[in-house]
Amino acid sequence: MQEFTVQRTNHTSDQIWFLEHEPVYTYGIKTSKDDIPENTQLPLLKSDRGGKITFHGPGQLVVYPLLDLKRRSTKPREFISKFQDAILISLRDYQSNLTINDDDPGIYHENKKLVSFGLKITKKGTYHGASINISMDLAPWNEVTICGNDQTKAIDLEKLGCNKSLNEIRESIQKNLSKRFE
């Protein structure tokens, strides 16, 4: 993502990457050393994104928008709002009781976090993005203070009764992102 963004020119097409990571903790620039687990078996990777520590693993859809906001004449707050709304609208097809929390960036079902946002916006474009818990092992979340809040617990769509595949959900999100960022 960083390399793509650094090498971006005025003619580079925008892209949105969808993927799953192997089990890993990543932490952003606002992460306190106290939030990093000491004796974990999982890799820990420092990141230049916003946000604090988070877990990525199989069964989690990661969405990386690589967009040139200047070319789109889009302000950062407008981009963030459109990006979050596109994901929220997509996920509400599978679980209606979801909300965006601006104080602790993410999408929640009641007090449990379903989606984490951690974005990086530079003069050349956006990168990093969102991680959406679809059907995953939630145990690694218990090793960390999710986004710096020890009251926050993780949830996935499967635990909320959704049996749709990661690919079906990806297609829905891709469609809604395309509507907002054509």
C-alpha cells in the first residue's frame, strides 16, 4: 500500500483491495506500549495508520481503499464518512442493529466491535482501511485492549446469526463503495 501510494502518479488508477491476513496484531501510531501484549505467539507489526492495536486473521475481510482524494476533489472527512457509510449500509443487509461510533472509530453491535477503521491519508492518496469480522476466531482479541478501550469486546457477523460467506459480503461492500467512489 505504501509503495503503491508513493509511486502513484496523476494517471494511476484508484484501487480498492480486499483480502484476508494471516493471524497478526498491528498497531497504529497512537498505540500505547501498555496496549501491546507481551507474551503473544502472534506476530506484532507496527503500522503508520491511525488507530490503536487490532487483530487481523482468517475470516476477517480487510478493505484497503487506495484513492487519490485530490483528483476526486474530496476532502478527508468526506472520504472517511463515505467509506464508513458504504460499509455500514452493506453490513446492515445482514444485521440491522449496527451503529458507527465516531469516538472509538468502528461499527458496533450494541457494545461489541464488528468493524475497525484505521486509515492513512497523505497528499498522494489514502491507504489502510477497515477490517470486518465475518466468521473468525475471536480469542486473539482477548489478548489486547481493543482500540485502547478495555470495555470493548469483539464480535463477528457469524455470532450475530449471519451465515453469508466472506465473498458475498465482499461483493456487497464492493458495490456500495463503487456507488460512492465512482
